[in-house]
Amino acid sequence: MDKQQSHPSVVHPNSLIKQKEGKINQFNNRFAVWIGTHVGSMYCFYLFNVIALLSAQAAFETHNLVPIINWVSSNWIQLILLPAIMVAQNVAQAATDAKAEADHRTLTYLTNLQDQQMEELKNQTKILEYLQKADKA
């Protein structure tokens, strides 16, 4: 589809979100997105992996189950899996955003098409009325 003319009946989802945000919420939302984008990146995942692996040797050298379990639960699960999960959520959100944009374009196209069809029907009605008047005369 080519670039569609906007339609007064079709509102883009991003416009609705911006209308609901206040100044403080807008800052907080942008800051949260910035953090989520940077922490939820594969670069952060690799960095956290290196940090966690640096402390792994010390935990495993103790041959004690408690430090090993602490390392797995606090370092590996929390530190490593958090960015990985956030990356997956960012990918899923990008797909959702793309679908919302495609839906908006389709809805705009269909609404404009419907307006054109209604205009054509009105014109056809005028022509039919004119022909009926011409037949009676």
C-alpha cells in the first residue's frame, strides 16, 4: 500500500498512547524504555555472562552446595537470564508494533476506500434521480 491519507475516524495507536501520557509519565516512560533497551540487549547479556563467570570459579572451588546454589540463583539466573528474557520481549514487542502499524495502514486504506465508495453511490443515486425525472418529463 502506498502512503495513505489520514482519516478523521482512524486514530493511530501511538497517538492514543501520547494523549494519555503526562509530562512526568512521559519522562519516566522514556527512561524506562531506555533502560529496557540497553539492559535488554545481547551486549548486556554477554557482559553479564562474563561477570557471572568470573565469580563462578570461586563458588565451585568451595565444593560446598550453598555457595554453588547461591551463585546459580543470584548470579546466573538473575544476572544472565534477565537480559535474555528482555531481548525476547523486545523482539516480541517489535513484532507487535509492526502488526499495529500494518493494521493501522489497512484500516486507514479501508476507511478511505469506503468513503470513496459512498461518494460514488451518492453520485449514482443523483444520476438515477435525474434519469427518473427525465423519464417523467
